[in-house]
Amino acid sequence: MSTKFLKRIDTYIIKRYLGTFFLSIALIISISIIFDVSEKIDDWITNHAPLKAILFDYFLNFIPYFANLFSALFNFIAVIFFTSKMAANSEIIAMMASGVSYKRLMRPFMIASGIIALMSWILGNFIIPPANLSRVNFINTYDTKDYVNSDKNIHRQLESGVFVYMKSYNVKGDVGYKFTIEKFEGRELKSKLIADYIKWDREKKKWVIHNYYIRDTSGPVEKISTGMQIDTTLRMTPAEFGQQNSRQETMDYWQLQQYIKDLKLRGVDNVSSYEKEEYQRTAGPISTFILTIIGVSLSSRKTRGGIGLHLGLGLLLGFSYIMFMQVSTIFAFKAGFNILLAVWLPNIIYAGIALVLYNRAAK
């Protein structure tokens, strides 16, 4: 079989693959925009959101964010659709009858899925996060649904030997109640501050401690002091207690890596939500290869049910993958399961399914 013939087959499949992929994204995003507008139009009107901000700050950044978030699923649907159509038209049978092996037939599919996976990884780690800043700011400005921090007994390590505690935190007023700072040298407590509450001064960009009591044992004689109010600079900001999903979506690869290291050093409780974001940015693009193998294996055979049967089976598997991914990460948060394994577990299981389906289809 000539190399030229094989290259023509590769080019034909890659063009059909990518063309169907981008068309499916365009169609689904168009539908998503309609639903998103109908859901949020009341909030935008109530908060007087300008049309320019809606178009350029929100939707211009919403479209690539949404497309990349579900690119693996869109890719899966595209593979099922155009491969089923090729099978229905007996194109795959003709290719294999001319001497193309099933393994060789998979090559252009893997090349195309590699292009999509690489594009998704670059977009998700370096391009979309900084662009998301405008979208997140728009949501925080014009969304009437206020975020409530429900965390209790909040502990932080601000730096080596410096620990803070708050019983609760009010996001709307930037106030932390029953506040404590402890400073250690080794295992020895050197000073402890107890206050009724701590409040962020938005003009001075500083924390103000109210109704405080300080016990200082760093010197030869223990000192005790009290006061009504004192300004202080602490290595924490109100944003750390706000809606965390917004923050991690605006961090690129290097910023997210550094921020996770910083949170671990300071003993912050919600590091796992940032680790989940970090791992999903790689697991998502890798799933493109897995779902492509499943899609081709399911739809490359000509059946009586045709495209409809293949699409039905494909959608069932695709949505079961998404559901399993959500369940595994929620289980990790609630039950203390390893977050890395929780994020990658759907890929591991569905890779096994892909291998079984591929071996069955190749026979």
C-alpha cells in the first residue's frame, strides 16, 4: 500500500475530525449562551450591567472558558458522530478492505486528539486563567447571589511559628470573630493575642484588631497589655476567605503551583480545592485520548441502529464519565480521599474500558 494513499486517508480523517469537533463546540456554546442569558438577565438588569461589559468582559471570556472546560466531551461527541457516519457510508470497511489495519486506522484519530489535548492544556494553564479575571470580576460585580463563608474554627499558619485562629468569618463585612494570634519559637509559646474580632480596613489595606488582650512571655518578665483597637499587617487577605472557585480560575500554571506551596506552608484548610484544579488541568486533556479510543471503538462498526445507536451509547458513556469524575472528587473532599487519585480515577477506569472496547473492535 502506497504511503501517498495512507497520507490521504490521514488527512481526510483529521480534517473530518477537527471540523466536526469545532462545529459541535460552536453549536453547543450557542445553546449555552441562550440558557445563560435567560438565567442571568434579571440580575444584569437589576444591577445595571452595561452591554459593553456583558459582551466583552463576560461573554468574550465565557466562550473559551466553557469550550475548554468541556472540550473532552465535545471531542467525544464529534468522534462518535463522524465515525458513525463513515461506518454507515461503508468508508471504514473500504479502508480496511484495501489493507489498512485497525491499529493504523487509529493513527489519524490519535494525531487529531493530540492536537486538541495540547491546545486544551495550553489554553487551560496559560491563556484562559489570566483572561478569566475580567469574567470573574464581572460575576462578582453584577451577580446578586452573595457568597457566604460557612467555615468554622478557621486555622492558618501565616509564616514559620506564627498561627492565627478565627471562630468564623463574615465575607460581606470582612470581619473575623474570636480572633487569636500565637507566636512560637520552636515549641515554646512567646506571645498570644486574643481579640473579639478583626476587621479589614479597605482604605488603609490593613487589618484592625478590636478589643484585644496580649500576653507576652518573650522577655524575662511576662507582660500583659489590653486595648480597644490596633492596626496590624498580616500575611493574609480577605480574598482568601471569599469564593475560592473564582480565585483558582484566574491563576496560570506557575501561579497556581506557587500558591499551593504557599497555602501548605501556612496550613490553610482548603488546599485540596486548588490541588483539584491543578490536577484537572492535566487529567482533562489526557481524557481526550481515552474518550477518542472509546468513541472510535464503539462507532467504527456498521450496525442496524446507525448513528442514533452510536450517539446514544456514546452520550451514555460520556455523561457517566463526567458524573463519575464529580462523585470521585466530592468523595475526596468529604471522606479525606487522596485528591490526586480522586481526579485521575475516572481516567484510570475508563482507560481500562477503552482498552477492552479497542481489542474487541480490532478483532
